Amino acid sequence: MIKASDSVLARARSFIYGHARLLDRRRYEYDWEGGSKEAVIEALRAYQNPDGGFGHALEPDIRCPHSQPVPTEMALMIMEEVDCFDPAILEGIGRYLRTAALPEGGLPLATRSVNDYPHAPWWTIDADDLPSINPTGRLLGLLYKQQALPELTRSEPFERSVSFVWRRLESEKPHHYHDAVQWISFLGETPDRARAERIRPALDEWLSQSGAIEKDPHATGYVHKVLDWAPAADSYARRFVTDEEVKRHLQALLDEQQDDGGWPISFEAVSPAGLQEWRGWLTVDRLRTLRSYGALQ
């Protein structure tokens, strides 16, 4: 298997302390320097609004301070990452879900308040009353996974949104990466295992088709490669790629580390600040991936 040189972590550390936001410095410290999960949670707390949702450019392409579904999903992902689902943050997310869930269930991709602030062009929103599997599926999946406030999964807005997700999963196939990761999370955490197993073959068929997972480690543009789909050795999508493909992509990942120690993004950032925030987030992610596959110790 691929082994990284000692300079990879040292250069990434220099980049993170020199350029990354506090939240991602705390994530790095938790992973590599004995930092506490509580410090990560305290940094995350600054992005939460009084309504319980998250904004303030937690998702760096959405500079809107107001609560949005995707940043709220990201907050849950961070808590999962450090294995610390904070009850106070979760209580707020439950409160946000009561106001954000649409009448037919589900959350929109975003609301039109995004448009009033700098944002990437793909975040321009014309209607905010259209439920979307992204980010509803993973948001619900992570709320199933946490056990700090299990009563959140018994609320009416939660159950209504679960019904929306099942309707989508039983009538459609994923359209792209951002859909499929929602399927993976929701199906992995739903307590209705029998129903999940009836749906799973459709997901597996889609993941198995040519082009779903970008196998070329040198592909350019906004594509999702092997290690995006399987960022950890135990990722669901790992079964759809070979050991040799993983090896090639790990080497390509190491080769992509830039002179300043950080990793690049594959899309145009909304601003210089957004670029540095994304690179800080991604650099922590890349280090976690390299460690998961044994390339870093």
C-alpha cells in the first residue's frame, strides 16, 4: 500500500495553521495533536443561529448568515466526525427542522435568502418550496445515528420528512454524487432495515454502472473520484472499487498536495476567503483519508 513521506503531514499542518479557519484547525488538532472533541464543538457552535439552523458560511460557497439546510447537514457531519453529538446543538436542529420541513416533508436544497449574499452560481435559488433528497437524506440519517436526543426522530416534521425520502427512494434512482451520498447515509441508518434492503439493490446497480464513480485519478473538472466516494477504508462505496484503483488514487492524492501544503478544490470558489475555507476543510479531509488507508500514521 502507499506510504506518505513525513513531509506530507508537516506541510499540511503548516497550511492549516497558516490559512484554515478555526473550525478546521480544531478538526486537525482533534485528529493529530490530541485536541478535544469539545473544542471542535465549541468552534462549530458559532455557526448556529437562534432558530437552531446553521449558516454564516459554514458551507463556504453560501456566504448567507441565515440558516440553510446544507450547512445544517454539515454541522451534523462534523459532530459525527468527532463522535460528539452535542445535545444543545441537536435541540436547536430539531427546532429548525420544525420550521424548515416543507408541508409534504423534506427540506429544500436552499432557500432564497441565499440570493441576497455572495454565493456560487449553482446556489442561486428560484424557489425554496421544493423538497430535495439533498440534503434531506443524510440530515435524517445522521439524526437517526445520534443517540444524544433520540426523541428528535419521533417528531412530526421528522417523520413527515422520512416519508418524503422513502417516496423518492422507491420511485427514482440517484442522479449524481450529491444524490447518492444521501441514499447511502439514509439507508445505512434507518431503523427500517427490511425496507432499506429492498431499496439497496437499486443504489448498488447505480454505483456499479460505468461513470458513476470516476476511476481516472487524473480526471479534471468537477468530478467525484474513488476517494471522494470512499474517503475511508470502511466507506460503503469501497466495495465498488478495486485495491489497485484505490492505490492509484492514493498516489494521485499525494501528488495533488500543493507547494503550500494544502490540497486544491475542483471548482471555482466564490471568493478568496471561500477558497481558503474550502481548502482548509478539504485538507483535513484528505489527511483523514490518507490515514484511513494506512498511508499516514
